[in-house]
Amino acid sequence: MFFPRSIICNPVVFYLRSPCPEHYPSGQYHGRPLSLFTLWYNSSQSPFCSFTTYNNLGAQYSKNGYPDVALRYYRTALQKAQEVGFSQYAAVYYNMGNAYEKKNRMDQALIAYKKAIQINPDYRQAHNNLGKIYFTMGQYDHAMSEYNTAIMLNPNFAYTYNNLGVLYNKLGRQDDALSAYKKAVSLDPQYSDAYYNLRNIYEGRKQYDLAIEAYQNALNADPSQAYIHNNLGTIYDKKGRLEDAIRAYQHAIRLDPTYPYSHNNLGTSLTKKGDIDDALTEFQKAVDLLPNQPDFHFNLGYTYLQKNDLDRALKEFETTQKLATDHTESLFYIGTIYYRQGQKENAEKSWQAVLEMNPNHAKAKKNLEILHR
């Protein structure tokens, strides 16, 4: 059966806000973004802090998913700062880098972060995020330099240790990555992303108990993450703890019923347990939620095959082939269905095609030998 690939999460984005206190009347905004918008807009009429207001307004729009609008406010903030003779406003360039990053404009983000650092060489968050940009661009030496600078400026900067661990892992330096992730969680015991990355290394080394511990720590820090419950389930499954795996997947589904991998993985564990009908339901849900994932169709087809529903199994295996033409297992079972339907010529063609893709496919070889007797 097939499991989703783990995903390394991006580091936390920093937004620097320096609002003028006289424009925050007590009890008027109650933490609601729209109220903040109104207050910042009204305070923008003050010539003494309008550039700060535009920066903060841009940061709020960026946070709420409007980077284009945010960039307009940041540009206005720079203009207003120049009007009052203030040109050393590194925070605006930093926030512009964040907005460009959200737009996947890495070249522009690079320029913005560099400008922030030019104005303020001790801007550790800018060094951290510039390192992330270099990492994304594949410029690993530059990324390493920026991360080390950020740590030199603040040895307690957990986010940079996590990012440094991601870089070490990319370079094949797993022991160094492990140390960096451990440092990150020692500095911030609630840092779920670092625990998640620790788990990736432990699972790769088949140190499943340590991987489970890392996941449990991540969930202690943030129990609301469905994907962490899901991936904890995969570790339980690998250790043969099917009931624990099933509970973990079910918990993930309660948190996010639209997360297809949890339905698929729950189906996998239910199949191993022998609950074929319930497994079929979960595989169907996974297919409905993510119809272009070939492995989901394969698992659904295989379950139909176990129930001897050959027509529906064939349909799912054929869909798997359309989505992934190199999927040898689906092609093998297409041949198996043809054989059971008495279509021996089509079965032979399917198994021969399997061997063309994978000459060492033992089951296809064996079936062809039986067919030719």
C-alpha cells in the first residue's frame, strides 16, 4: 500500500509592527483585523507616523493573504518615510521580502531582504529569511552563511536552527541536521515543525520509537495539526500497532475530514485488520477528495479485487494506468483480472508489458510461465 510523502514545513514568517501608541485607543479593536485596518487607515492621516501605519497595514494584508495589496502599502510607507526624512526603514523592506516570497517572486524577495540587511546588518530575521531564499534557489553555501549569521546575532533563534537542519539534511549531513533540530526544540519546546523534521530523520533510520516520541512532542505543542496525527499513524502502522494507527488516522479525519491521505491510510490499516468493507469506504473517500492521485485508485481497485468485484477493480486499475503509465502493479493486476475473466491473450500482453518496464518482476514472470505450460 502507498503512503504520502512527508512534507517539511516552511519557517514562521515574521511581521514587524511598530504602531504609534496614541492611535490605539483602548478597547476599540478587540483583535479583529478589520478594526485594525480602520484604525491604521485613520491614523495614516498623521504626518508623524503615517509611514509606520502604512507598513503595518501592509503587514496585515499580507498576513490575510493579499500580498499584492500589501506591496502597494509598503511602497507607500517608503514614500511617506522619505517625506519626513526617514530613510533607514529596514522593516518595510523585510516585509516586502515576505510579500514577494508569498507571490513566489524569489528574485524580488532576495533584493528586498538584502536591502533590509544593508540598512540594518544586525537584522537576524532578514538573514534567516534570506537564507531560506538562497536555499530555495539551490545556493546552499549562501544559505549556510546567512543562517550562521542569524545564529551569531541571536544564538537562541530556534527558527534558524530548524532551517539549518533542513539545509544539513539536504546536503546529506544527517547527524548535523539531527543536532540542529534538537537545538531548535531545546530553545522552543513548542516548535512543532522542528519535531516533525526530527521525526523524518528517525523514520528514515527506522528508529520508529524515537519518531513516535518526536510526533507526540509535536502534538503536545500543537494538537490541531491533522497531518501530524496522520503521519504518526503511519509510524504505528509500520510497527504493527494497527489499533493505534487507526485511532491516529481517525483523529486526523476529525480535525480535517477533507485531508485525503488520512482516508487512504486509514483504509490501508483497516485492510490489514481485515475490515475490507470499511477500508473500501475510506479508499473511495480518498479518491473523491483527490481524484488525480494514482495510488488512491490502485488501493481502491485492489480492495475491489479482494471482494472479487472484477469490473470495478479493472476500472480503478485502468484509471491508475492513465494517471501513471509506469505503475507496474496496476498493470500486473489488470493482467490478473483478464486471466480470471478467461482473456488469456490480454493477460499475456499485460504481464509482458510489466516485464518490459521491470524485468525483475517475479510475479509477472511466474504467471507467464504458468500461462505457457
